[in-house]
Amino acid sequence: MAKTVLYAEKLYDDEAVEARVFGPDVRVVWRNVGNLGQLDERDCAEADGLMVMRHAVTAEHFARFPKLACVVRMGVGYDKIDRAAAAQRKVTVCNVPDYGTTEVADHALALALSLRRGIALHLEAQRRPQPASWAYVRDPLLKRNGVQTFGIVGLGRIGTAAALRAKAFQFRVVVYDPYMPNGTELGVGVERVHSLEALMEQTDTLSIHAPLTPETRGMISRPMLQRLPKGAVVVNTARGPIVDVDALADLLKRGHLAGVGLDVLPVEPPVEPVPELLRAYRARAPWCEGRLIITPHSAFFTPEAWADTRLKAAETMRAALLGPRPQNVITPEMF
């Protein structure tokens, strides 16, 4: 009997990739709803597999899918899926961990270098109604890569790619990842510390590459940020709730931080009350002008990465439903 895979969001203009990957053994149903609660009961009742990108999947949603065997999150992060509810209903949860690895690592380094080389600072200074003098700016932001420690939180696929890029730019790279197997750092050629405090205290430029879990939510707190040396830069291309953005704003305003680069915010898209950091950025407040770069969760995107997401998600779902064995499985214990 054919399996049914339900796409809850209409993401593409055609079905060519899905038809090629799934073949005649899988029926694909396309819907486009604002949330899973808006799906028709019949669609839920028939679905063996569920594809989601932006939608959350809660315990209440799982209860609507009596046949569901697999959910594929069409991206890396899986924080919007209730894995405990999935486990109770024996639903396999998978992600697509390898579609935008190089793009996000590139983006993290681009943010760091745009700040550390003063590119954003000089850009803003030269485009004012009364431009600054035609000269370099002396500022704590500008610092030779080779005398800096580039601190990385999380040495997974993206963190590793970022570490290799930072090394190529002559940073000293130090990592913190309590779940990293012993010796991984030796293969990558970086140094390892065994506490977040130890990482923060020696980091000039911090780049965050951890998943959002109950353990990492709020992990980069105000006390942690205050451990960074004066003049440090913070870059986050992981998940917004990992970092205290109000503390970022305060420490940037007071000069403890020299720069901040964010691709993610605690709530996306932003809603009222909008964080002070974003308000100041949009208003081009003097204390953040050239010192703050915010991009709209776009680090993952290239046309190539978008195509990879589509293909790899379909392949992951087919493997889970038809074999030979599931891949990219997120276990309930990964909280």
C-alpha cells in the first residue's frame, strides 16, 4: 500500500524533485496552512509522513495524526518539534543537518570579519550626510586576526566548518562543546576548553554554533557575556534564545562589547515588544552604528542550499518510510 507524505507548506512551484525521489510508492499531498491546527482532518488521518519547515509540531498536533510514522524538519534545528510527544506516539523525528553547513559558516565569518576589519564601521562613517574624514578609524573593533582568540560554542558540522575558516584567517581557535568526543579537536586542529567560563574569559571574537535545547536556552547570559574581555565581538548564527539580547544591547552601549553580529533573534519574525538591539539598529542609533549587523535568519540561504534542503528532506523521508533504514534521526534524549 502506498505511503502518504504531507507537506504542510507550499514551498516550491513544481513537484518534480519529490516525484523523482519518492516514486510511485509514495503519494505526496501539498497544503499551505499557517499552522498545523488548520489542516483538514482527512489529510491528518491519511498522513504517514509529515514535512515541516517553519511550523511547530506540538503534542496536540501529534494527536491529530493517527498513522504518522515520521516527521522531517526541513532544516537543521528541531526545537519546534515536541520530541517527547513524538516518542510517546512512536513517531520518528528527523532533520536535514547538511544542507547549509558551508553557508552558515561563511556567514558567521563574514559577520566577524565585517566587524573586526571595520568594514561596517567605515561604511556607516562614509555614508553619513556629513561624511567622516577620508581616513581610517581608530577603534577597539579593529584588531589583527593573528592576535585574537576566536571562541566557538558547539563543534558540530557548522562549528567545525567555522573553525576551519577562522584558522585560515589566522585566528587562534578555541572551542567549547561538552558533547564532543575526546580528540575531535585534534582532528580539526583547534584547542579545547572544558567550561564555558574558560572559553569566554579568553575569547576576543565569539561565534555560537549550538542547537537550541533546554540546556542551551539562555546559556550566553549577561554574566557570561561580562566574562568576555573588553572590546570583544559576539556573532550568533545559531538560535536567538541562546543569547541574552538585552544584555548584548547594554554591553554594546556601554562599550564592553565592541561589536555584535546576529542572524537570529529570540522571536522571529520580530513582534512587539521588539528588542532594544533591533530598535536601535533600525533607528541607526549612534552607539550601534557600524558596530551592529543584523540579518534576517538568512545565513543558510543560497539557491544551492535551498535545493539541497528540498532534495535531502525527501530522501530522508523516503528512507524513514520505505528503508533501507532511517537517517538523520533525532532521538528523544537530545534535549
